[in-house]
Amino acid sequence: MGNRAGTLQVIGFLALAPLQAGLAQAPADDAVELETVIVTATRRTAERQDVAGAVDRVNEQEIARQAPDVVAAALRGLPGVFFQQTTPGQGIPIVRGLKGSQVLHLVDGVRLNNAFFRDAPNQYLGLVDALTVSRVEVLRGAAGGLYGADAMGGVVQMFTRETQFDTDRATSRYRLYGSFDTVDRGRLARAEAATGNRHGSLAGGFSWQALGDRRTGSGETPHPSGFRSRAGDLKLLLGDPASGAWMVAAQSLEQPATPRVDELVPGYGQSEASSAIYRFEPNRRDLLHVRYRRGDARRGLGALDVHLARQVITDDRSTQDLGSPVINTEQNESTLDGLVLQVIRSLSPDLTLTWGAELYRDAVRSARQERLAEGGAPVDVRGRFPDRSRLDSDAVYLDADWRIDERWRLDTALRYSRFDIRLPETTANPAVRLTPDDLTGDLRLHLALSPTAALAANLSRGFRPPNVFDLGTLGARPGNRFNVANPELGPETVWSYDLGLKLRGRQWTLEAYAFALDYRDRITSVATGDVTPDGRVVVRSENLTHVVISGIELGGTAKLAAGLEASLGVSYARGEERRDALPDTPADRIPPLNGRLGLTWHATERWRVEPWLLFAGRQDRLSLRDREDPRIDPGGTAGWWTANLDLAWRVRPGLDVGLRLHNLLDQPYREHGSGLDAAGFNLGLWLDASF
């Protein structure tokens, strides 16, 4: 499998040559239709070709065709992005080698990252309903000036659907979506309705998901590996942005009882599982979001955006170590209140200013009880986090976008952030209060070499203060570890550099970026030398390492002929961890060379055929922590590739049906760092009806 993966990687890199050769033969008036409008790279609407930042996006139609169990799975194959999944129902994007709280996640401009969002694979992105998302944008590289804390490796922003009407009379719309997959008996359904006119609309829907145990390419079916979720949402839009428009939205998603596969199934180097019970029950996200918008940012005119939001994330668990007579139940909750204000003002046709302020208040509740499996009353013990911990932050920022002349464009951002982090006293630790602050900035330069070619250069300083998870976590961790608190942590910083080339013709696009991240005072788990009575290694977080990650990213699209398009995304990253007086070692959880190569054939106006290959090379550059992680083969993760085919048929306007044939050759493989093997051959069916 490794040899075939290596061959495919060479093919992937060479694919652009024949693509470009075919472009010259395409009709001059048959240009590629490209999605060029983005928001996340500049905090305002801009043409993708005109911004220096490395940015990509996935649209609503792609999400619907894939029907991912978590929205992050739809990002597979994007340049600079790698998907990791510890257990079904959960999954994260690794952006330029960074993950978890090292990447900022937003929903409609409001933070998803909270006080106990860990700097590792976590489940919280799985609490955003993929079928409400109209697009996902990924900005690669630090963005400390534009976005502040946690924007170290990049920014992932999800935009939810907004239903608008263009008539004065009352109109209603309805949608039904259903999907079924054979590999895990996965069922996904959504029903939604909207009513309104040009002056406003009210839209809402319900989603339901149920996946059984996953069958892998090796023919095994890890048990338990299934989960269920249910979600609902409601959105009210009123008014016209030119004179003032309001949005009031509510979202809720719950996974009632999701098993953690890597704790319940023996991993690499284990003869038995770590836990007899490990369930997230429930995990839930509730959001209330009010937005006021006035002005037209698309035209570069004065625009005002005000967001007021409350997000409540519930992370409750039931756990029992294998062989232990004690069952633990936990109740953990983050209540994040946010106020975001932003103004965009064009001082001249060549100078646009964006300034704003953000205030977030995050309160954590945490409790835990122990009881004997044989019965008996539960006993209160210390929670996973110190109860009533807080993480509050205030920030102001200013961004100037200056078109120096017809060729040169400079975008600079500066932000001041201040944090107030408080952990109450517990029986194990004294009270802690930290008040770090930081000045972060971005410098982005765009040089138009010609109407179809541009150079881009980006320099940014990112910053992440320790959060409640870093400072105060107590309890079992993956990899047979037990975490103890360290209230003396300091902040992390990163300098991010990249240089890119953007090319665009009438029938093709190509972007290539080289990047480097210089990551200082990185918080990492370190063994204390102690072992718990049940055999778990005691670890705690420390500002110990200096990590340098560098790599290249390549992405392109091309129209080969009428109705036939090709796409390519390839990424490679290499990470080194440096410690004083010690030799350099590989950094944690760095993805291998990976990518996606696909064709899209619009056979007729009603038929769409999309064959594609997903691939990754071997990753045997492992850190010591990687080698001790039961999710990762200590000998390295083997290279792999899969052949896939998607078919879509427009039966009539408003009715689409599709067929997914994924992992056609039933390849056994594991995405590096994931907690279980990937799915084997899958036959999937979906139906999308609007009326």
C-alpha cells in the first residue's frame, strides 16, 4: 500500500502539467465558474484573488453530497488541512500542523472556542449541525491581528444558511433531506421550512442522525463505534442591510451518548482497552445569536456589524477504568457570552479601514461523582476543572487595507487583547488569577504581476493564553495518562510566515504557498514520573517546547473541456520540536503528505459525475508522545489511497438524488492520529427535495 501511495503522490504533483496542456484547447468563452468571494481572510467581503491570505472554502452543495458525520470531515483534501477523528461523531481539522485550541473556530463570526477547548483533538466541532452550514472557509496561517487568541495555525469559520426572498408577497419554502450509508448503517435526515418576503423571513429545521458501528476496510467492526445526534435551529431575518437589518438565531445540537472508541477498544501497544465505560452523555451545544447589520460591505462603503451571543456547551461524561469498581459521572459546562462590534469604512477608493472590539465572558461549571458499580450512593469528588472558573477577554483591533497602486496592495492589522483567567481554590490547588495581555499583528502584501498572476506574502504573530483546560484539568486522558493541574502556565506565541503564488486564467486557477511557523513556549503534557494506582502515567502541562513547522501547499482547478473540470489539493508539512540542551525531535501529530485529486463531469444539465482520489503518504516521523499514543502505530502510519465516485441526478428542479461509492477498493487504512481505522467500502444514497 505504501508503494502505491508513493506512486500516486508523484502523479498528483505532475497532474498540473497535462491539465494546463488541455486548457489551451478549451473554448475561450467557456470559462471556469469559480467561487471567489470570501470573508474570513479580511473580516469583510473580498475577492479571493485580491487577498494575500491562504484561504479555501467548501460550499453547501459539497457538504450535502458528502453528508459528513461531522462538518470538519467535509474539509478533507483542502490544501493545508488534514482531518483527524478520534471517534465517530467527533473530528477536527489540523491546519498547518496545529489543532484544537491552536486553531480558532467561528460560527457566523462568533467564537466556538471556549474556556475548556483543549489543544488536542476534541469533540466540540461535532456539535455544529453540518446540514445548516452554507459554507466553511479556512484561513491558513496565524491571524493574531484580525482574530486574536487561538488563531495560531489558522481560522476555520462556518456560515449557517440565511433564507431570503425577492418578492413583496408572502412566500414559503420547504426542504427535505435524507441520506443512508451502508458501511455503518448511517441515517441522516433533515426537515426545514421558511416563510417571508423581501422584508424578512423566518426559517427553521430539525436534523437527526444515527450511525451504527463502522465496518473498516480490514473487515473489522469496532464496537461500540456508533452514535446518535439530534438538532434544531430557528433564524429570523428582518429589514434591509442598507438601512438596518436584524438577525435572531437559535441553534441546538445534542449527542445523547457517544462512546469514545479509542478508550473502549485496545489500541497500538495495548492488550486490553483503557476503559470499561467511556461515554459523552450528553454532549450539547446551545446558541442564541443576535446580529444587527447596517451598510454594504460588498461595495466597500460604511458598514456596521454588531453581534451579541450566548453559547452553552455541555460536556457530561460517564467513565470507568477497566478493572476498577468505581464509575465516575461528570457534569461540565461552559457558558460563553460574547459582544462583537465591527465597523468598515472606506476613506478613499484605495483605503479601507476595519476596526472593532470584542468582549467575551466564559464561566465554567464542573462537578464529578463517584459510585461503586455494584451500587451505592454517589459521592461528590473534585470535578474535571475547578468549579466556577472563568476566562474573560477584551480586545480592540484595527485593520487597514491600502491599495498602493494598480499592482501593490498592503493589508495590516493590529490588536490589543487582555485576559482575566480565574481558578477558585480547591483541595488540591490554591486559587489562581492570571491577567496576560498581548499586542498581535498581521502584515499581508499582495503584488499583482499581471491580470492573471499575483504574489502574496504574509507575516503574523499569534498568541494563545492558557485556558481553564490547560491550567486546571484533573483526570484520565487518552494514552493511559492521568492529568494533574499546573497553575503556573504562561501564554504561547507563534510567528507565522508564508509566501504564495496565485495564478488564474479563464479556465484554470493555481495557488502554491510555502510556509513556516515558529511556535514558542508551547504547552505540552510532560510525565511527572508518578503512576496512579490503576497504572496511568501522571502528566501535567508545561510551557516546555519550541516547535518549528514548515511546509508547502498546492491547490488548483481547471476546465479540461466543456462540462469537464479537474481539481487538485496537495499538502506537506514537517515539524521539529526543540528543547534546551537536547537534540531536535519530530513534533507531535504532524500530518503526512496528503491530498485530493478529482474530476467533475457535468454529463448533461441533469447528471453530475465526480470520481476522486484521496491519499496520504507514510508518516514515521513520530514524537515520543506520538509513539506512546495508542491511536498511532509506533512504527509509523502507513501510506494509503482510496478511489471514490459521487453521482448526482437532478430529477427535476428542486429534486436531486445522489449516489456515493467511497473507498471502492475497500482499502484498510487509518488517517494519521485518528482513534480508529477509516471506513471500508461504502454505498451511500441521498435525496434533497425543495418545494
